[in-house]
Amino acid sequence: MSMWKITKLMKVKPKSPILIEGLPGIGNVGKIAVDFLISELKAKKIYNIFSYTFPHSVFVNENNLVDLPKIELYYKKMPKNDLLLLAGDIQPVDEVSSYEFCEKILDIFQSYKGKEIITLGGIGLAEMPKKPRVFCTANNKEIINKYKKDTELNDKIYGVVGPIIGVTGLLLGLAEKRKIKAIALLAETLGHPLYLGIKGAREELKILNKKLNLKLNLTKLDKEIKEIESELIRRTRDISTVSKQLAFKKLSKRKETNYIG
Amino acid sequence: MSMWKITKLMKVKPKSPILIEGLPGIGNVGKIAVDFLISELKAKKIYNIFSYTFPHSVFVNENNLVDLPKIELYYKKMPKNDLLLLAGDIQPVDEVSSYEFCEKILDIFQSYKGKEIITLGGIGLAEMPKKPRVFCTANNKEIINKYKKDTELNDKIYGVVGPIIGVTGLLLGLAEKRKIKAIALLAETLGHPLYLGIKGAREELKILNKKLNLKLNLTKLDKEIKEIESELIRRTRDISTVSKQLAFKKLSKRKETNYIG
Amino acid sequence: MSMWKITKLMKVKPKSPILIEGLPGIGNVGKIAVDFLISELKAKKIYNIFSYTFPHSVFVNENNLVDLPKIELYYKKMPKNDLLLLAGDIQPVDEVSSYEFCEKILDIFQSYKGKEIITLGGIGLAEMPKKPRVFCTANNKEIINKYKKDTELNDKIYGVVGPIIGVTGLLLGLAEKRKIKAIALLAETLGHPLYLGIKGAREELKILNKKLNLKLNLTKLDKEIKEIESELIRRTRDISTVSKQLAFKKLSKRKETNYIG
Amino acid sequence: MSMWKITKLMKVKPKSPILIEGLPGIGNVGKIAVDFLISELKAKKIYNIFSYTFPHSVFVNENNLVDLPKIELYYKKMPKNDLLLLAGDIQPVDEVSSYEFCEKILDIFQSYKGKEIITLGGIGLAEMPKKPRVFCTANNKEIINKYKKDTELNDKIYGVVGPIIGVTGLLLGLAEKRKIKAIALLAETLGHPLYLGIKGAREELKILNKKLNLKLNLTKLDKEIKEIESELIRRTRDISTVSKQLAFKKLSKRKETNYIG
């Protein structure tokens, strides 16, 4: 479909890679974790993914220049299973493009003879937990047992969460149809739209660090998170301003909503 | 259309079958009734229906594993008219896919030389009635008379309900164009989004039991409903949590709605 | 496009016909007026128009049977210009299908060598006026002068209304591209969603009666309106019930909206 | 795509033209500025752009006649770089048509061997600033330096605004893919849906006047703005009425939203 612009930037031959997805979602838990992995592991960008179904807006970056919304796939060579890291600014907005996007990611994953998929997300709570628990669900019992072993991962998730919306959930469901094992790690976080789930991301990173032997410097991680934290507090303030802007823009475009409710 | 993935799982030769639809809707009355029928009658799954127009989310099942949203058609051999039972987790979301879905169901129904169609739904009231009445409407007077005979079915529905939204209504309207008789049974229920219309479903099941001679064990039915009830109370609690999650997810994806209203 | 099912029911040869549109809108002013015309003039149905882009619901009629939403074109032979009357339960919902619908109506209109188009609508006010004024706008000065002559039609509409949404406005704009003269008559009415603009419709009918020499029995019209009124009061009550139902249905289908706002 | 009707009205040969975009948006800052430029410079209309994806409504103009929503491209010969001015009543509503629209504008721009692009917009604040600042962002550092030189343009925009929604932002992002330099000037304004950002537009015009040597009569500009102001106050009043109308129309079409929230 011409709605999608998928650009391969580099030829790589990953060794039975594991795909880790972390797109924006509840508390941005998954995004924070995968963005940290990409920066710490110095992963290389191998794919640009862009679509006319993405939000019709641009972001201003630290250089005061604009970026179109984008999703990117990164690659990192590892001693055992190589890593594919899926990161981005946004998720596809509507139902059809969310399904289409996941199928395209699975196509790329299979072209690399991928081994398994880990999606990262958050569970929004009314209050911020002191120590967020990490729950998991999957399309297969084996992969749950593999990741639960020697970690605090909690697989009693039935009744704890409802539908898992967007790429974090769909990748699991659609992977099953292709007989690809996939697991979702979902960390507890405060379910407020402006809250950023750094603590939840840290818990997910601990599990990945152990199970995938990533050799992440966790002290550095904690320090790094402090910095991200202050940066995010600033960004949160911005987002709040933006939201107001967007609200007004929306209203001025569609004035009919103005008096409803 | 490639948006639809319809998979035939088994070859059957139903004897002038009656199709009973029970997808999610007001109070989930229809879903509760048809899910009960499928389990009690040990009906066999003959079709999987999936679409990219379905909600882009997955459900966590009792095994802590994920399921894509799906709609399924079941088959049950009966002494007289065989049964086709249409059940699922969701309804198609938008106008066009709702129409398309119904046309596809009618195609399958006609391929089996189906006899008539019964759709099941609810009428949302401000207060829960002690004994829910079951109203009916149809695309044909004869089928109303047939189902009203010897039952408490109330056909004075004009003025009681407004438009019937989704598959429960559309199947009747579109069936008429193909000269297929179709009736909707709509039971009163509490119109609160978290209320599950078990009592309404029971009233609908009583009518079906009598008219279709299903030999349902109604004592068992009552006991079963008790169990469903406590299960549903739990699920309701979950759904409430989920809703909160979803709300936040929605907000974090589309921040512009944040300040509206 | 296969989204549209347009069925010609009867072959007619209208004499330079005038098309009068009255679909649902503000106060249903246009719908009330055109439905009255069809019934009083005993106009004949010549076209059925149906689309998968229409709302995915059915209505229950006075016979307790269901009707799919539909739009119909009626024909009435007259001494001078014959009439084409466009009536229906609904308007196309989204932008693209609203434009497509109007183009299809204009195609039919031109196939009959139509003379001019009159669309009927309402202007929603915060308070119900004692005697509603009727304003007009058009795609051409001449047609305004024609209908203003010897009537109380007010053409100082600039600043009184904003954008005219839906078929009532689009038909004028798109007709201009085909060099077809078209005028909109917009009567003041109470802008409350449950209010039905019978008085506004009467003012529009008076103008049409005079200018098109329809020989409507205005005494009968007043009596008829009384009956419509009590019927509509009943229906209004129903609609209020329905709205509640629909709200719940919507919520149960899309639970994520549940906690927003 | 047949959704788009793009009509070339006149053959021109612009000399490495600069495109200035000013479509409706926050405070309508960009629209006010570009509409003023078109009128002051007596620019010639060279393109009509229309789409079925535009809002399905018409506007009533000063002659009490209707206009379909439209976007237009104007041309003005200048001593140095000629100007292309993009103005209109509306912006494309949804994601896909917003992207498609921008690509089509870039196609036209490149057919004229365009030099650079300036988009104009507003930044909505909670309070109206006495002297609105004008911020900029771009797809390239050079163009920022060019427009910042000898002006009060502020390029420290990171953290001041969030995503820039619609054509004002997308044109920059998509232009970058074609290696076209593009800058956005965003003036502070009151972020209320009914407020019209005339002061912000004036600040943007001052910068354009100086950098593009437009020889605008700024005294006249101030006087003109006074007139626009009183006109706009009137229109604002109208829009408020309209909004109410639209709200009711929306409610009467989609009654299910009526009871939500």
C-alpha cells in the first residue's frame, strides 16, 4: 500500500534475533526502556518506517528543527541472539493501520529469521506503586516459562489487565498466526496521561538485562534515569502546553464540538 | 476485500438451519445467551472470522495468554432445524465494516440454505426490572407470529426502542433484501455500561428453549448463571480497571482531547 | 462505487422539474416540510438510495417491523414544473460520502433535465421564536430574487448563520459547478436536539405553497401539524430513551471513552 | 486520486518563487497574514484546490451566496523572488488527506522550481501577550539563520511548543524529504477558539516585509487591521452562533453522544 514508506538503510545479517518493541503507550514505559537500550547498546538504525496514517504533525527536536513522526528499527550484534529494537514517536492511530503496521514488522522480522518477540508496555494504576511489578502475557506458555525463570516476572495477569491495545498487544496476536513466539512485559505505572513511567521501565530493563545478558550498567542506568527524569519533567510541562494548543486547534477546525458536553 | 480473513474450519451440511446471533451489545445480553447455548449444546466451531477493521487490541484469556478479537460461527445438529450460532468478543466498529460483516454472514447462511435468523440483544433501562420483558421486532410479520405463539414475547415494540444499532439490527434489514425471515429478541436490562444482563439473557433463552425445543436444563441454566454471575462480577471489576487504562492510553496517543470539555 | 445501492423504481418523464430536498438536520425542519409535501401531494417514489456509509442501524416502524435507513426520491406531476422530492431518515455521516451523495443526486437531477433546486433546513436559536423567520441563501442572485418576490423570505443571511453543513449546503455548492440554480430556505427554530421545528417547517411550506402554486390546504396543514406534533412529542420521548441506549451501546463497544471527560 | 480536484487557472512562470502558506489554524494567525498579503499585493489566483475530504459544508459570503470550502494558490511577481501564496477557508481534516494535500502542494511548488517555503501559524497561550513574540522552526539551520538575521525572530522554540499539527508543520517535514528548505513562523496568540490572532499576524508580516522587501504600507496595515478587527469581531459572534448550530446538528445526527460524559 502506498500509505506506507518503509526504507531499508543498511544490510545486516542478524543471528536469530530477538525483537524488542517499545512504542509510546501507557506511561511510555516501553518507549523509555527501548530508547535507553538503543542509546546504551549503541544500536544501529536499519529501517525507517513512515506512513500517511501517522498523526499529521511534526515534532520540534533539540536543534529547534522539525522531525516528521517516525518509527525506526535498530540492530545490535550480541554474543548470542542479536537484537532488533523497534522504537518511535507514535503508534499508528486507527485500527486498520495498526494491524497493517504489525504485519509489516512481522514480515521484516521473518526476513531476518527472527527467533522471538518481546513487547514492552505499562499497566496504568490509580496510584503510583513504590516498586512496580512486571506482569507478562504471551502467545505461548514456553516463552512465559523462559522469561519467568530466575526473575520476578508475574504471569498471573488474567484479571489484572483488560484488552491490550495497539502494537504491544497486536504483535503477540498476529505473531501467533505465523507460529512466532512472543511475550509482553507490562510494568505497573501511574495511569495519568502526563506521568512518565520511568520506574516501570527500569523494572523491565532489569529483567531484560538478566535474561538477555545485556551487561547494562545499572548504576549508570539509575543515573541516566535521573537525567531522563528531569528532561521528562520539562517535556511533560511542554506536553501540557501542547495539549492545550492541540485542543484549541482541534476546536478551531471542528467548531461543532465546541458546545457539546 | 483483504480486510477480512474468513476461515472455514470444517465441512458441514446443516439441515435448513436457524442462525442465532449473540455478539456484544447492550448489557451483553445476546452474547451471554449465545455463549451459554454454545457451551450447553456442545456446538462445533465451523468458521473463524477476523478483520483488520476489528478493534486493534488483544484479550488476555484464563491461561494468561493473548487472543486476537474474533467472531466465530458454531454448528449444532438438532432433530429438526440445525443451529448456526454466531458469537464473538466484539462487533465491527464502523458503519461500512458493520454492513460488510452482515453481508458476509448472510452469504454463509445462504450457502447452507438457512431457514431463518434470530438476533439477540438488550434494551437498556434506567433501572433494572425485576422480571425483564422480551420484546421482538422482525423483517416480516409471520416470523413474529411464529415466535410469539405460546410465549410471553411482546411485539408492541414501536415507541419502546429507537434505532437498533449494529449487527443485531442490520442482519434483519439486510436479510429482508434477500427474502430471508429474521427476528430480533430484545430483553430489558439495566443500561449501565458495566452491568451484564444475565437475567435478560435467561428470558431470551427460555423462549428459545421452548420454541426451538433445545432441551436446555433450566435448573442447570440457573446454577450456571450464578457462576457466570460471580465470574462476570470479577470481569466487570477488571473492565473498570481496563477502561481506565484505555482512557489513559487514548489520551496519551491523542493528547489533543485532553483539554476538551 | 459499490458502497452505494441506487435503485430506480419507476420510469418517469418529469417536465423541467424542481428538486426539493428535506433530509434530517437542525430541528428536522426540512424533513418535516418535505415529508408533509410527499404525503399531501401523494407523490410517487421513483428512487431508493442506500449506502454502506449510512448509520449501521435499523429503525422500528409503526408495524413493529424494521427498516434500514434509507433516502428516497419522489415524483409529483404538476401543472407547471413537476416536482422531485428528496426525503429520508438520515444523512450520509462522513465528509466523503456526503459529497458523493450530492453528486449522485445531481446526476439524477440532470438526467431529468431539472430546472432548479430548493433545499430546506433550520437555523438553531437559543430560544424558540414566536414567528420563525425564513432566511435564504443560494448559488445565484436570480433565484433569490425569484423566491423573495411577494414573500417574506429574508435574504440578509450573511452574519446570521455560519457554515451550512451537510446536504442542504453542499447541494448548492456542487450545483453551482454544474450551472444549476439552487436556493436554500432556512427557518428559525429552537436549537435543542430534541426539539422538532414544526413551526419553522410551516413557514417554509407557506413560501413553497405560494411560489410553486402547490394548492396545499393550509387549514389541513395546521391540523395535520397538530397531529404530527403529538406524534412527535411521543417520538421525542422515545428518542430520549434511545439516546440513552445508544450511549450505553457506544460505551460498551468502546470502553476506553468511559473515563474520559 | 479522484478525491482531489486541482484546477490550474493561469499559466505563469515564477522566478525562483518563495511559497508562503497561511491556512486556518491556532488563532487563524497564518490565515490573517496571508489573506492580507494577497489583498495588499494584488496577487493573482493561479490554482483552485478542492477535495471531497474537505468539511462537508458551505460558507455564506458577503453577497449572501454560498461558497464551497476551498484552498487557493496565488501568484505575485516581485523584483527578486516571486511569491506563491497558499490561502484557504479550511485545512484537510484527517491524517491521510493532510499528508496527501501537502505532497500535492510540493509537486506544484517543484513544477515552478520553487526556492523555499515559509509557513505561518500561531502558538496558543493562556493569556494574550502584549507584544506577541514570533518563534521559528525549520527543516534546515541555514534558513533559520537567514530569517533570524536583523529580525526579532526567536529560534529557541524547543520546549516552547509541542507537535505542530496540520499543513504548517507537515509542509516542513515533507519538504525536507525533497531537499526543499522550509521555515515556520509561529506567533504567540491567545489560545481561545474564538480569538483571532491579528496582533500575532502583524508581527509575522513585519518580519516578512523586512526580509522579503515586500514594501507593505505598515500604516495602512495597522489601519487595515483595525477594520479586519471589527469585521472579525462580528464574524466571531457569528461563529459562536454557528458553533451552537453545529453542535445541535451533530447531536441530532448522532444522538448517541448525547448522554456520554
